[in-house]
Amino acid sequence: MYGLRMKEKLNTAVVGIGKVTAIHARALANLPGSRFAAVCSTDRKKAEDFASAHRIKGYTDVAEMVHREKIDVVVICTPHPVHRAPAVAAMEAGAHVLVEKPFASSLEDCDAMLSAAERYDRQTGVISQRRWYRPVQRVKEAIDSGKIGKPVFGTVNMLGWRDEKYYQSDPWRGSWKGEGGGVLVNQAPHQLDLLQWFMGGIDELYGIWSNLNHPYIEVEDTALAIIRFRNGAIGNIVVSNSMKPGIYGKVHVHGQNGASVGVQTDGGAMFVAGMSDILEPPVNDLWTVPGEENLLENYVREDSEFFLSLKNPVEYFHERQIEDFLAAIKEGREPLVTGREGRVTVEIFTAIYRSARDGRPVKWPLYPENRNDYDGRPV
């Protein structure tokens, strides 16, 4: 660890070549603390073509890539159910690992990666770049400073649309085996992460899911849950890919003193990495802190102007999280979003699947199940 503090640039690489990989590649190439050196894919031609386009080295074996290129940090961009193998291989070879959301699609895979991080003394993190949005940070600061009193009610509402073309864009989408789930696993993790970041630890959850209007996929397109947090607060989750056109993603927190704060993280249409841009700036859409009610209009204007001034907002906020991860490695500290926090998001959607299967609330803590139904999902 001490040696990395002395390095001006950390050697970085990506594993997996999909729609989101290009975002990470540009971020790793642009950040002054990164020397983007390599890419790894099980498809040799993809690896070679991507490497050639980015003037880096291409590999088909993670350990070989880490050893040959002296890689310090690997970003995992493979489909959700196959995060585990390359992440563990990278850590065993000596690299720290940042994983695209969600951290994994199963608790078993989460625990395997966290165990490897502890065994090899490596850092892990999960991409949750919306934590760097100004309105998101403002909500967190208001809660932490006591402006709303004790948080007593938190909600996630994310309504959007995914059409058949989207699910056909990659062969793994829309299947339990290939994607690990539907809206909960792919679209909702950012909002689920913010809810648990704002509200704290969870005690129990009751959830249901359904496929309302996507007969060509196996997985859920809609899910709901009721949560009781360890501090006695309650919460509600409503997420769907079945509302056309795409509308919004919102996270709201209501306090014991009657004040409320909230953020619309996504608006206009749901973002698809590599396929679309963010249509509307993230903004605080709810702010009733005593004495600050009149600030909301200014917050919205300032945050919108800042967001729209960015050349590429998607890359900018990915860069901020990767920048924090690289700094954490050099400074010998944990990143803002750790692998352990990534596991909490996996716990939430796993609890919804298990609750729907069993017809009863699921209590925390959650552990992997030794069953044949893939943690509550249909076989």
C-alpha cells in the first residue's frame, strides 16, 4: 500500500467489453492519476479490436494482464452474474477492483469477492456515481446535519420504459441466468443505493414483483417493497420498466420534524449506457427544511446550469467516482462506495425475490441460500 502512495499514476485496466466499457475507458484515459494500460475479454477479437482503438494491450486472461502490465486497479464491466470470477482473479493477482453496478447478482458472489478482498488485502468498490450529484449530496448533508430530525420515511419511485429492442441489444439481457434479474438488478440499483445511504441499516422487507407487459423476457419488469429500517423508520420502493414513456427516478426522505428532502436523479427517460444520453439534469424536487423552503428554486437553477455545462455528464460523474477510488488506493483509505455497501443493494433486491417466493417478510441479516432457485428467482 505504501508503494502505491508514491506512484504518480496507477496502472488501470478494464475487464469485459460492453456498452458501459467505453465510458470507463475514457474516464481511465482522461484522469491524471490513471495510466490506462489494458483490456481483458474472453473474446480475443473483441479484446484486440478494443485495445487497438484505445492504444492499449489486449488480453483474454485477467491474471496474465495484471501481472504483465503491473495493473493496480481493474474495473469490472462484465454482465452482472459474471462479476465474481474476474474480480477474484484480479485481486488474487494483486489488483484492487472497482465493479460496475450492481456489485453482483447474488449474495454468494458478493461474499466471494469480499472474502478475496480481505484475503489479499485489496480494496473493492461498486459504481454508484449518482452519489456525486450535487442534489444527492445536498440531501445527504441535510440528513447528517439533522435538518430534518431523525429520518422516519424514505421512498424510491422509479418509473420508466424498456422496449423489446433494448432487450435484444445484448444476448444476456432479460434472462435470469444472463442478467440475474430485471428492473431490480439492472435499472434500480442506483436508487436503492441512495435509499440505504440516506436511511441506514435495514431490519426487514416485504416485497413482490411481476412482469406486467414484457412477455418476451423471463425477468421482472416491476417490483414493490415495504421496508422497516433498524432505527424504526419505514420505507417504500416502487420500480418499473413498464411505464411508457420513461418518466423519472426519485428518492425522498421525510424527517421526524415534518421536513422533507428529495432528489430526482433521472428524468425525461431512463438512461441506457452507450445507447442514450441523460435527458434532464438531476435536481432537488422536494425541500421543506425549516427556513430553507425558498432555496429550492435556486438549487434547481444552479444544479441545472452546472449539469448542462458539462461536456459529457455521464463520463464526468464516472470520473469523479473512479478518481475517488484511485485516491483511496494511494491514500490507504476506503473509497466512498465500498464493496460492502454494494452488497447492501444486492441484499435489498434479493430480499424482494425471496419475499415474493415465500409470501412473507425477510429479516436481516441476509446470507446466501443453499437452494436450487437462485436466491428466490425462478429456476
